[in-house]
Amino acid sequence: MSKLLAALIASLFASVAMAQASAPVATPAVTKAETKADKADTKAMNSEAKTDVKADDKVNKAEMKASKKKNNAAADASKTKAKAQAKVDKADASDKPKAEAKAEKKAADANADEAKTDVKADTKVAKAKADAKSDKTKAAIKTDKTKAEGQADVDKAAAKQ
């Protein structure tokens, strides 16, 4: 029985020893290529992050500017309508219908101007968002390219062994 057990244990150790393939030793060229690739990857990812932050800042600035323009346009429209209504209130009874017609026209013009300003502001924000997305995509592509080039260099160095 002990011979059988000894044979089983010996075969176990032999199979374990054979199953362990010796890991390929990294040559200095491979190590250097990996280090260079890692450094380039890190630099590319940092650059991509900076680009993302800048793009987001541009979008935020465009949105704030658009909001300010919209608020100013609304205030201007309200002021114009108030002036027109004040003229209606001051008008004599005989001139009131004419003054009301003028006030309605001024109010319509003020509303149209406000709407135009809103559309222009929204268009600028949409453009800023599209530009930001484009910048982010370009940065991501550049990062992916850098990673692929680094991996190719590592593979090339490993193949030369």
C-alpha cells in the first residue's frame, strides 16, 4: 500500500512539475518597450482628460452666456411692453384705440425679437456642445491610437527575442 501511495505522490509531483511551463523571461528590449508604452498611455490619457475638461468648460460658458442673453432679451421685451402700455394709459379716450393698436404691434415686435435672441443663443449652445463632443471623440481616438502603437511596439520587441 505504501508503494502505491508513494507512486501516486511521485506522479503527482511529476505532473505538477511538467504542467508548470517556464515563464518567458522578459528581455530588456521588451521591458523597455513596455515602459515606453505605459508612459505614452499615461500621457495620452492625461491629455484626453484635459481635453474633456476644456470642452466641458466651453459648453458651460456657452450655456451661461446664452442664459444671460435670454434673460436680457426677456427684460427688454418686458420693458418695451410696459412703455407701450404706459402710452395707452396716458392716451385720451379718442386716441386710445389707436394707442392700443400701436402697443399690440410693439408687444408683438418685442416678442419676436426675444424669440430670435433665444433661438440664436440656443444655436450657439448646440454648436458648442457639438464641438465639445467632437473634441472629446478626437482625444479618445488619439488615446486609443497611442495605446495600440505602444502594444505593437511591445509585441515587436517580444517577437525579436
